[in-house]
Amino acid sequence: MQQYLDCGVIHGKVTRAFVQQVIVIKIFNKTIKPPVGGIEKRRASFYQRNGFSLNQWGYVQQTLAKRAKPSFTCIMSYPKPLQEQEYQTFKNWVFKHVYSNIRFFI
């Protein structure tokens, strides 16, 4: 149990250090699964403890596997919640630069 707790502390420190390095970017976005189950809620809480905001917007995430189903994803942002225009800009960028270039895996 102590090792697990130490890993949590380390991950928190790594996350904070990473965020401090990207402060030159106006906003940093992270996608997560909706926080409805135990693990998903803990993941969202972890990021919130490290300064991220869980936003009210999300989108259906495309799959990398042909047999997988698309799933809804939530957006967490740092250092502040996204405004609607910021969300639209981020979503448009993701669909243009990420999902348009996906090559499906098995």
C-alpha cells in the first residue's frame, strides 16, 4: 500500500512539473473518460488536485481499432475552464489534425 501511495505522490509531482513547463501555452487540454465509475472519478480528482478543471463539454472520441465503439470523452483544461469558443477551437483542431489522420489498427 505504501508503494501505491508513493506512486500517487510521484505522479502528482510529475504532473505539476509538466504543467509548469507548459505554462507558456495559454491553455493545456487533457481528455478523460466521463467520471462515472470509481477509477474514472479518481482520475478526474487527481487532475483536479493538480489544477485542471473538468469542463462541461466533450465529444465522441474516434476509435483506433476497427471493432471498437466510439466513446464519449470529457475535456479537462489547465489553468482554467474552457470557454465555449476555446472548446470549439480545440475540438476542431483535434478532428482536423488528429482524427483525420488515424489509420485503424486491428
